[in-house]
Amino acid sequence: MKSIKSVSRFLFVCLLTSAVSVKAQISPGVYHTEQESDGQMIHHEIKLNSNYFVYTSYTTSPPNFIKTVGGFYTVKNDILKVNLEFNSDYETNGATQLALPYAMKGRNLVLQTADELTFELSAKIEQDLDGQWLFATRGPDKGQERRGEENSRKTLKFLMDGHFQWIAYDTKTFKFSGTGGGSFTSKNGVYTETISYFSKDNSRVGASLKFNYRIKNGDWHHTGKNSKGEPMYEIWAKRQ
């Protein structure tokens, strides 16, 4: 049985041969699998759309964030190549790229790594706010300076098929500042997050937070109270 430490490195130990040779494009979506390690069940999650890939691992009993990596990807010759924008273990392994042999088995995604892992595709759920968003500025919108794609310091929100994740990072220094994620609903102006992992505070796992939202001129206006009970107003811009 492998340790959590070895499992957390699994995306960086890639085999150049594949036991599965089904050639197919990867279907966009959210993929999950579980793996037992030292008596704990480790959850592995992949979120990907047409060009962006995010992998995260964590445990829920007890709650513990393990790692996350993500960036823009391409696929060629059954190799999924990722140019990382963030890597929570960068200070340890210095990785800025991934090259992952993969195969599709029906709706499942198989990654050929130190351990062959088979990820199941989650159900498709379309909701308001689906997509990728970059933090732009604090509200209300009064023409203040905004953070944009050209700014190396980013906070990304990735919402897809009822799953959310935010990641704060710097693409120039590769400094990783934190992440959190879980499930979400967004309907009739009410956005609710239920936390499954939080790198800064494992005790927050299981908490549900409600906010108000509206789309104005293409931006997501996100209002309510933060985890400290203080009023907050954030404006997020859709990432193209």
C-alpha cells in the first residue's frame, strides 16, 4: 500500500508505454476516482474543458488537502501535455509541465502514471456561472483598476458540472497561495458553495456558504459575507 506522499507525486511520474491503447479525444467534464492509502481514502479529481486541466487530491476522513496542479493542455499521440500555471508542490518538485499518457475506456479516463488510475466522468449539470473566471476587482464597479490576463498574480474560479474550485497563484514566480473546492449550485441569483477541501483550513470542510450573484456587462458580481462574517463584494471576469 502506497503512502500519501507517494500518491501525491503520482502526476509527475509518467510511463512512456500504455497498457490501454484506445485512441480517443478526452471528453470535457469532471472526473473522479478514489484510492486507498495507509487506511485513508484519497479522492482524485480532474476538471477539464477544451483547453484547461486541473487536478486535485484530498482526503475527507479526516479532511486533508494534498495537492493541486493546473494549466493549459494539448493532446497528441495519446499524451496529455500540460503547461502548468500553478503547482502547489512547486517548491518541492519544481515542475512546470506534465506529460501524461492516457486512454479513454468508454466514458472513463485512464491515466498511465506510477499507478494506473481510472477516473469516472461525473454527470453533466448545466448551471448559471459555469466556466472559468478570473478575479478582476473589489466592488462596487466604479471604474477602478482591474486585474487582467496580463497580470501574473491570478485567482481563478473553475465551475463545471456542479463542482467548483478557486486557486490563487502567480504565473511568474509560481508562488501558490491557496485553493478550495467542492460542490456548488447557482440559481435565481443565489450561489451556494459546499466545501470539500480547503488548503488553508481543513476545519472548513463541510461548511456551506451562500452568496448573491448577478451578471452585469459579462462580469460576475459576487456579494455576501465572507467566512469571517464580514461584507464582501467581488467582481469576476469571464476567462475566454
